[in-house]
Amino acid sequence: MIIFHDPRCIEYARAGHVERPARITRTVPLLKERHPKWKWQVPRAAGEAALLRAHTAAHLASIRAASRDFDADCPAYDDIYDHAVRAAGAALEVAQAAKKGEAGFALMRPPGHHATRDQVVGFCYLSNLAIAALDALENGVERVAIWDFDAHHGNGTEAILHGNSRIAFASIHQYPGWPGTGTRSFDNISNYPVAPGTSRTAHMNEIRRALDGLLGFNQDLLLVSAGFDAYKGDPIMEMTLEQEDFAILGEWLRDCGVPAGTILEGGYSDELPDLIDTFLGNWASD
């Protein structure tokens, strides 16, 4: 297991904001203590050519020049463009490692799956996984599947990648719930809306159904938007999954027999470090 992590990703914050540095600062020492043999690697920042496959030049320029908050969810943090391109770079390296048969996880912020081609949305400035998927297609991969089990719909990933016949995207998410999208499937997009308070069994069945659908795509690479906000204790969602359910997700990923890489999306409970460890530990286990 390679953990792609740049310590600078904790250097921005806004008081009271749920997407906070503690998500990372509490996870790093726990993983290092429990998995001393795992490799840690500082990722390179994503280059502009890779970014422009997913975003407009105007979008990149707006983040570089940001002097006012985009909205309450997406402040104009100092150096946010640099933080965002490093997170995108980690996603690129996760995909590159997966192509070589190495399991990798991007332990970075900001997350990415809500950012659209030309809009900053929902804590997300750049669409990290879309950037990684499109880059993989440009560099020898024929087909990419994306499994997004974050409790919010991956609306940005969907918006950027819909209609691309070489990519299959599946999102399992709470609905009704923010951002209010993901109610139907179309083209290469498969959405699995799950009602608030749905039982663990029913929710896990939908996640499994989504994965099985993706595995029928005959992909060369499986990328995962690993969000942990479907956990029952998450402060901003209304789902019911337990820690052991994330262990099962790791086992499913381990057993699917496809080169795979994962990146951190959401998850805002105090238990996030243990949820990440449970998922990664079962994915990496023999």
C-alpha cells in the first residue's frame, strides 16, 4: 500500500468548517502506527495539461485569482490553487500506481467529486478523480470504471465524464440530500439513490449492485471515490453504515481482481481515521 500524502494539505482552514485539517492530522499518525510497512510518498502537483482535460482554462484562472469566497462551502483560502493541484496530482499518481499493480490511497484535501468543469462546488475545487481517469485514458488505459460510495452524489465527476464511452461511473448516495442530483441513470452514468435512514443491509446491497455493474464493464482500471460520510455518526448525513461495513467495502475491492486506486472524498465524523484504516487495511490484506 502506498499512501500519497503531502503534509501541506493541512495548511488551510476556516473556523467552524466541517472539511477541516483534523481529518488528515488525526489519520496520518494512526495509519503510520498501525501499518509501519506501508509506503508514504509526496505526490507531484498535477500539470496543466492534465487539468485541462477536465476543466476550462477560465476555471483554473478563477481559482488562481480567487480573492473572495466562492460560497460558504468553498472559501478563497490562501494558496488554494496550489493545494488543489497537489490533491489532483495525488489522484494522478494513485491511478499510475494502480496501472503497475500497486494499491494506492490519496490522503489529501481538498476533495474533488463535486467540482464541475467550470465551477467550484461543495468543498471541491478540482475534480481529482475525473482528472485521473481522463489522464489514464491518454496514457495507455482503454477503459476506466469509477466507484463512488461517498454519501453525497458525485455530481461533478458525472458532469465532466458523462457521454464518455470509455468510462463507467457509479455513484451510491443519499437522496433526498445535497446536492439534490443523481436521481437517474443515463449514458455511461449509473446512479443509486438511497433514502436517509435506509438500513445497513439495503444500503450495502446497493453499493454491491453498483460495483457488480461496474465489473461488467471490462475495465482496465477501477478508481474509487472513497467517502466515509455514510457512517452512522457522520454529522452532516443521515445514513446508517457501521465501521465493519467499510471493512466489507475494502474486502470487495480486494477481491474484485481489477487494478484499483482510491482517493479520499468526504467523511466528517471523529471516527474518520478508524474508518479509513478499516477500509484500507481490509483492501490491502492478503
